[in-house]
Amino acid sequence: MKKINILLALCLSLCLSFSWAQTPKGSVLIKNGTVLTVTNGTYENTDVLIQDGVIKKIGKDLNAPSGVTTVDATGKYVMPGIIDAHSHVALDVVNEATAPIVAEVRMKDVVNPYEIGIYRALAGGVTISHAMHGSANVVGGQNATLKHRWGSSNPEDIIMQDAPRTIKFALGENPTRVHGRGNGIQPRSRMGVEAILRNGFNEALQYKKAWEDFNKAKSQKGSTAVAPEYNERLQTLVDILDGKIIIHCHSYRADEIYMLINVARDFGIDKLVFQHTNEGFKVAPEIAEYTMGASVFADWWAYKFEVYYSTAFNAAILHRNGAITSINSDSAELIRHLYHEAAKTQRYGNLSDDEALSMITINPARQLGIDDKVGSLEEGKHGDVAIFEGHPLSSYAIPQMTFVDGIKYFDINEDQDDQRQQVSPTETVEPILLTEHNHRCMQDTEHLFETASALFQMNQ
Amino acid sequence: MKKPLWKTGLLGLFAWGLFGSGTLFAQSDPTGQKPITQTYAFTNATVHASPGSEGQKATIVVKDGVIISVGSGVTIPAAAKVIAGDSLYIYPGFIDAASQAGITKPEDPERPSDFVSSNPPDEIAGITPWRSATDQFDISSSQVDDLRKAGFTMAHVLPDGGMIAGKGAIMVLGTKGSTNLIKANTALAASLNGSRGMYPGTTVGVMAKFRDVYKNTNLTQDRIATFTSNSGVTRPEINQTYSAMTEVVNGQIPVFFEVENDLEVRRAISLQKELGFKLVVYGLEQYDEVIDLLKSSGVGVILKLETPDDKAIKSQKDDVDEAVQAQYDRVKESYDRTIAQAGKLAEAGVAFAFSTIDAKPSDAMKSLRAMIEAGLTESAAMAALTTNAASMIGMNRIAGTVEQGKIANLVITTGPIFSEDSQIKHVVADGSIFDYEIKTKKKNGNGEATVEVAGTWDYTSETPAGSSGGKLTIEKDGDDYSGTITYDDPSGNGTATSPISDVSISGSQLSFSFEVSAGGMAISVSVSGEISGNSMDGSMNIAQFGSFPISATRNPNFISNN
């Protein structure tokens, strides 16, 4: 038995290293910059050596091993690659909006490595984004954590394969509008959202038990047990209950945030992050005690009724209450200057430099379950680095270079007018989506509202 | 367990076959359509028996739908109708490896009163693996005529539908009197397209649902096995979907997955790797990035028989600044790269075939020539049209080459097939001969007088949607013609007007084209017709839908010229 285990472990580690070996890795020595480690203070005139994609050494007067290029960062700031905990970049589909629970759908199926948004994010120092399902469903699809390895044609290459699974939940107006008002089914109200969640998890428990019973019976000699129906939707909920998936829940109001905390506690779930969380400041101690924190906007609100009661002090209040707090973009535009967004916590809340930077580096990393690999400049972590002219929290900051796994994917001096990977053979000027700056949370749901009006007419 | 369903399926097929064959010509044929003989001899033609083979002078005799001899000294049976082939070139009939010619999508069933869009019945959600292309195919469709006219003699027709549309069938493109069925139940047609306004609505939903259907088909089979060999077991729930998916999960038939670009190729292959079915991807347009993957994964590959239009390149202006020029260059580069893909794929050793779904068969030769010019060898192009396609659909025993014993499917041209001025003169399909008019080249200079086309015409056309019509106005503009055409607005509100373009007159033939905007999409329509006096008869070709008859009469000009 032991032998088998060892074999298994060996195989597993081999497989892992194999898949890891597929993505490109580089080596670089970044010399003489002001190194903002975020977790271990700031060092001036310090070098960062990345070898084979991993931060090998942070220190003074390091020498480049043979074959390793050197980048002079004199007078510049070197910080960990920025992490966006809420984005929809590089996804061909955002919402499978057709059912209140669609836990079975996987955003990894529809990652599009050609999307120019990846490059634009790199130009803002962002190395990792959390490509999320939309917010049309109470339980949305499983998200993909992406590493911005721009230039690859293979979606597998930009998916961070060693990041844990995460899933999208949504409360409030979006799911009640799509399903309740749009389709005349539960949830029509916030109470309905809670009912969907509790029913879903209870069904998942029954599903889990049915399979456990079957597998137990099947192992008996001469068993005639027949398998229950396979249901990946319920299986995914089971995986949430078993702690294998981190919930990232779209939410605004304090009452619904507290509702989900209670649901999670009742079902023994502790891997839970709130997204948007505009009224998080009202329930900050509860968020701090029972969850993995909140990922918020710096100052974006009033785009619908449930988002009116908001404050720019939200992030600072959450943080001061001990909640893990990050600042996200949820936007192809904001993702390009998350460092500005983080700086707003200094104007509204007087956070220190490290505290403000942690909102876009180590804190989102913790919320995505990848803080052991990225999110700060520490020896042994991935070589994901952004170099800035001017302090990144300054209004005058300009990103200079961005590295992922030690490979440079953005350099302001090599930036071309046309950075597209793919060009249409039949259109000189390709159509541009002018709604880019809007939320993409509700993308692909428009048709549901047509259906709704058709239903109303039918019933008359 | 699955028998009841199977039986009904078989019975249905039987009944269909019987009715079909009932229309075969009887001994005494009052319609006069029955050909005088089923034996033909094409004498002394240049025969290219298989892709890449040198043309050799030979005589081909076909009888009752079979090639009975090919060679130089063959005896010509007394019953044979002899066609002198001295100036002609003969090739194996083309095979469309994934086609929807002659296929009409069945009407969607009515939604039940308790319909819930989050959990719709399979049939409404586009999950209909039990449907068969045989029930949707009509040999007398103008699309079949168009396909045959382009040299295709056999088609693997796929049903029209949603994410799992149903089972394909192989049809020979023979005469109207027969079912033309060679084999039913050949493959499962699938796509990544969601159902509008219900689950699964998008590609992510479709991929999840496909996994669900596949895994539950497996489990249902296990349950049936346990139930049939034991007592005391709860009756397994058997439904149409899982029953019809059985052959797929057992590896008896492949899944034909519709994909357009490299990302979709990867999606189909990732499902295949996860679930383990046999996979053929069809309809590929952009695949340059996955040529290695297509090779290494060993999946069947069927390219869309179409090259992109060069309108964007042709409309590029001369005097532009550097930035615009750089953009132009990228479009050109992308265009060149797109048409060179087929050649690269062949060079990589992938034995691909072609599909005409969503492509215009009348442009097939033009597209092939573009691919050949960009690096595809003529023999690879020919293999894609014949032998590769035959192997892919399991028909290489009877089709794909000109050989004794093979089905009598031939393309007969006036010149080497891929040369610019070669035209298809005859197509032999299932032993029946179809003749096509050969257009003589336009004479230069002031040779023939051309007809006068200017004026206002009233036209009517017959489409499957019914009879419609409008006004066609043509004005002479120097040496060129311009004008407008009106038609019923596809959005259902009155009439719409479009300018006509590419007006050309050759002898008494008028041709022009125009674009109809329907639901945000531009559909291109081309019209050609024979003018005699004040009337015109011809056909109207609507991209992707086929050709339909059109006739027009010119209004007398009441306005005095004085």
C-alpha cells in the first residue's frame, strides 16, 4: 500500500512538473532599483535576481549568472506583479445566464489568449487576473486564474494551472432581475437568493450521500447497485462544501453579505471572498472573522439602486477591521491603472504604502489562494514583477516593464502601435466595442430580457 | 432495453425508404423522364483516375451506377450511349465530407405550457441525437443541384439543429427518383452553439452539457447492463437522448464537431481528450495556430471550402500615412496567411477533406485555385475532394477514384480541372449523367451586339419561403450599369431597396448582385438570367441557401424621349 502511495506521489509530482514545464520561464537580473517587497519592507539600491521563472535572490550587488540579462532599474521602483481579483478579460463568454445555478460551467473552457486586454493589463503592471463568470446567476460558473503570458495562442498557457479552483456567486439585483423578473422563476427577491443557495447545498449533500452509498454498495461482492445520475452542477457544490473551491461572491448590501456569511457558516464553508461589497464597511468585523475578506472598487458606485450607499473609505475600513481587502477592476479600463485605484486608499483612509500596495498584490493573492507563489517580492516566489518610473502610488507613476515568470511581456520602450495578435483578413478596421468601460458582469444576458417581454405578452 | 426506440427508428427509415422507392420510374414511364439507357461510354478522354496521377487517354464505361471498365482497349456495350471524350478530362466525382445541401431544419416543437428556460426539454434545447439527416434531406433541393454542378457527386449530409443535431447520412447526388441513400447513421453532428434564451445558452454551457450527456449515457448503459442480468434492480430510466448517444460513447460512430477557428478546435479536442470519443472537426476557417495539434491529435479534419473575400484589401487606398499603411499590411498579411493554411496543413501531412456548409458551391473552384496559388498542391487539393473525404466517411471501397468496380461518380471538364478556363461539362453521379452549359469566352472588341438591359423591370422569384417580387431598375452609366432592386424587407416591414453591383452583360446574359441586410447580417444575392426582348428568366443565388428561379418583365417606357 505504501509503495503504491509513493508511486502515486511520484507520478503526481512528475505530472505536475511536466505541466509546469510547459509554460515559458525566464531569467533576469533587475539591478539597483527601489524594491517594494510589500511583505518585507522597501529596499533601496537593491537587485532582484530571477532564475528560471523564480525569484532566486533579493539583495545588493548581485551578479548576473552567465546568460542572464540585466535590466538597469536605477531610479525606478520594482514591485510585485499586480493581481486583479475581479476581471473578465480574455473570456469569449462571460455569462451562462440561463439557470439560477450553473456551477458546472468552466470559464477555462472559453479563455481567449488573443484578447488585447491582456496586453493592456500588462501595460498597467498587472501579471495575474481572475477571469470570472458573470453575475447573472446565484451560483455562476467556475472562474479561471490567468497569468498574462501574452503572445501564446494556447489558452492552457495563460491559465495559472496551479491556482486553486474558484467559483462565482452573485446576490441581489442581478440574479433576481435575470431569473425572477426576466424569467418568472426563483429568485425573485433576496429571500429567493438565499433559498436557492440553501436548497442547492442541501441537494448537494443528498447527491454526495447517494454516490457515497453507491460506491460503498458497489464494493460489496455480487453487488447489483446502480449508479445515481451524474450531475456536475451538484458535484461542484459538493466540492465547495468539501473546501476544494473558493467562493467569490458578487454582493453589495450589508444584509445580503451577512446572509451569505450565515449560509456559509451553517454549511461549514469558510473559503469565501466577497466581491464589490460596497456596504462591506457596515459588516467589516463579520467579514474579517468568518471569510477570506472582500475585493472592492476604490470609488465606483451608483450605477444601480443597490450600489448607492457607498463610500471611498470602504477599503480602509475593511482593512482596519482586519478583513483581507483587495481592490479590483472588473473593467478593461480600470485594470490598466490599478495602482491609482490602490493609491486612493491613502487619500481616503491614510493607509501606508505597504498597506495600499497590498490591496493589489498580496491580498488578492491570498483571496485567490496563490499567496504562497505570488503577490510579493520574496525569494522562492514566481518572478512576476512590475517596474515603475515614479512610485506606483504616485499620480505620476508610469509602468515601464512587466515580467511574468521572469519573462518580459511589456516594455514601454518596445511598445508598438499595433499590438494585436490576430488581425481579420477581411476587415481593415475591426469593429470596436464602445461599451468596454462598462461592467461585463451582465454580458450575454440581454436576450433573456427579450424572452421576458415575450412571456408577458403570451400571458396576457 | 433500447430496442423499442431502435425499432421505431428502423421502422421509420424503412417506411421512408419504401415511399421513396415508390417514386422510382416504372417500366412504362408516362413522364418520359426515364433515361433511355443506364450505360454510358466516355471514349478517349484524358482520365485522372486518382489524385496526383498523370492523365491518361482512356475510355470509361459505366453501367447501372458502377464503373465497369476503364482503359484503352475496352469493349463498348451495344446498349451504351457514347459520349466522345477526346477533348475532355475526367476526374473522380467530388465528395463533400460535411454538407447541409438539401437539408431543411425541422420545425422546433412547441414549448410545453410548463416550459422553464433554465431546464428545457432536450428536443427544444437543441439536444436531438436521435434525429437523422435522412429525414431532413431532399434530393430535389436547388442546393443539391448547385453542389452537383460544382462537381460533387456524394455528400455526407449532417442534420441541422443545435448543439447535438443528430446523425449524418451519406447520399449520392443522383436523380430525383431515388432516396440516394448510401448509409445512414454515420456520425453524430455536434457544435458549440447554445440555444437562444435557454440552457445551455453559450459555449461554456454547451461544453458542460455535452459532458453531462456523455457521462450519463455511460452510466445509463451500466444501469441497463445491471438491470438486464439481475433481478431486484430498479428499472433504469431510458430516454431518447441517452439511447441515441450509445453508439457515440461505444466508439461506433465519430462525433463531427463544427468548429470555426483554432480556439474552437482546441475546445473540441479538449472534450474529446476528457471523454474519449472519436472526433472529426469540420468547417475550419482559421487554423494556422493549431496545425501541429491537428497533426498530433490525429482527429479528422474537414476545412470549409471557402477563402476569405478580398474586399478589404481591394478597397485599400494608395496615398495613406504610415500608420494606416501598417494596418493595411497586417490585413494583407492576415489574408495571405489565411489562404496559405490549407497548403501548410497538407504539407504537415494531415489528410483533410472539405465541407461546403455555409460556403457557396459555385465559388468552390475559385477558392481552390486561391489555395493552390498559395501553396496547396493540386494533388493534395484533389485528394481533399476525393480520396481523403472517402476515407474519412468510410467510403473508400466504393468512391474516391476512377476505377473499375467503383460507383459511377465522375467530373468531366473541358480542361485540366484547376486551370482558370476549365469548365465542368458533365457530372456523372450514381451512373446518371448531368449536362452543363459551357460558356464561350466573351469576345473582345465590338463583336456581338449585347442586349439592352436598361429600364424598370418587375420581377418575381420563387423561394422556399414563398413567392416574392419587386422592382429592378437598371440605368446605363457610360459603359457601366448601375441600379437598384426592391424586395420584401426580411424584418417583415414593407419593402427594402438595395443598390445593385457587378452588373455585367455577356451576349444575352445579364448578371448582377446585391446585398440584403437581415438581422444585422449582410446576405449577398447574385442573379443571372437570359434576356429575350422584355423578359428575363434566370436564377437567383442566395449565399448559403441555394439557387431559386427568378423571372422579370420590363415595363414599357411611357415617357417620351422627346
